[in-house]
Amino acid sequence: MIDRAGLGDFLRRRRELLRPAEVGLVPGPRRRTPGLRREEVAQLAGLSVDYYTRLEQARGPHPSELVVGSLARALRCDLDERDHLFHLAGLVPPARRAGRHVSPGLMALVDHLTDVPARIHTDLHDVLWQNPLAATLFGTDPVNPVRRWFTDATLRATTPAEDRAALSAEHVRDLRATAARRAGDADVAELVDDLRTRSAEFRDLWERHEVGVRRVGRKRFAHPEVGLVHLTCEVLLTPESDRVLLVYFPTEGTDAREKLDLLRVIGTQSMHPSS
């Protein structure tokens, strides 16, 4: 339900906080207040002055998603302010998109997880950042690991044969969930189309239309120097939902802890080779 009074108040206060120079306008003479004028906000949002004025005075119509989005951009709202504007208008905010941006705080968090492998990737599994232990364990190949899984036999060799079918199905179920949530996005369609063309296994699994967001799971990874490592993967979603933090903990009752400790030493040595 629309909160007309709250919407009008928020629009007015955001307008009064902005300066013309912040939105690319020339201040001009005879400006009685430092903030934007109503006609300036209307111009920036592509609305009539009368329509915008009625919204701000809590007597306007129910604005559409397009109108609210235009107002959020015109008023230079950050994501929290944009979502608040949508809620005041009685609308569901758009899904947040971080794209390929990784905040310094999230990178620092991953770097501080020194005793477990950790990765940040997009909801399509493009790896954006990983800590040194993850790089030592999994390597630094920039190719999307889901794309590689269905097109590169060398990656499959790192997983025991008896685990591969389940992992393939898990990859496809997770991608199905992302494709539904982001229907029509070009990067999703490109990945799905490419895998359907290049992998009969992917194509068969995709046609089953099974869905399941990956949140936690067990993984066995064969490393050339320490052998089979048993890991428990915790998947943590960021507020923007298209960035994911994966943390791989040693599975209880296995020797994974000792092997990860050994890999930390191996990684340190590779960064400081003897002369």
C-alpha cells in the first residue's frame, strides 16, 4: 500500500538536499533555496511538473515502477534510499545488482580468512576474488568454473568419478534458479545457450527443469600435491544477491585440516621462491 505522506516527504527532503551542480545543472540567479526546484527534479526524471508536484504534495496518483525508478535516479538515491522509495510507493524494489564490483570490505574479509579457502563470485559463478589458500587449492584459471565443468575434462579430473553426476546436477539446478530470478538478462542467456550447444550432459539436465539454490554442500577435491581434500562449502549471499561468498571448511572426521595447513605452506613457498 502506498504511503502518500511518507513518499511526498521523502521526495521533498531528497530534493532539498541536492545541489544543482551535483546533478549537472547550472544554479542560475535568484535561487532562494540551495536545493533543487520541483521543475528541475521533474525534468531530470522525465515527468511533468504538475505530476511531480502532486506526488510531493501527497495527492498524486499511484506511481509506476518506471516512474519511481526515474525519480530514484533523478534524486541520486543510493540502493537503500531507492528501495525505501519503492516501499513508500507500495512497490517491490528491483533486485539489487552488484555486477562485477567487489567492495573493499568484502575483499578484506576474504583475505582475513587465512586458514580456509574462500571465494567471491557472481551468481553465474564468475570468480571475482579469492584468498591465497583458494588460489593454491583450486588454481587461478579465470574461466567460469561452471562453464569449465561442462567443457573441460581437466577440471572434472579433480573430482572423484562417483561424485561427478551429482555435482553436474547441482550446477544446473542452481543456474536454473538464477535464470528464473534474472529472466531476460543477456549474460544468463549467453551462458545457458553456450552450455546447451557445447555439452549434451548440460542440455539433458537443463531439460529436466530441476531447480535448487546452492547454500551448503560437501565437496571432494583432488589436489596434485596433497591428494583428496574433503570440504564443506558454506554459501553466503551478499545483500545484492548477485554476489556470493563461498567458504570451504574442512569436513569433520577427515584429514582435510592437515592438508589445508600443508597447502598454506605450499602457497607461501610459491610466493617466495628461492633464488
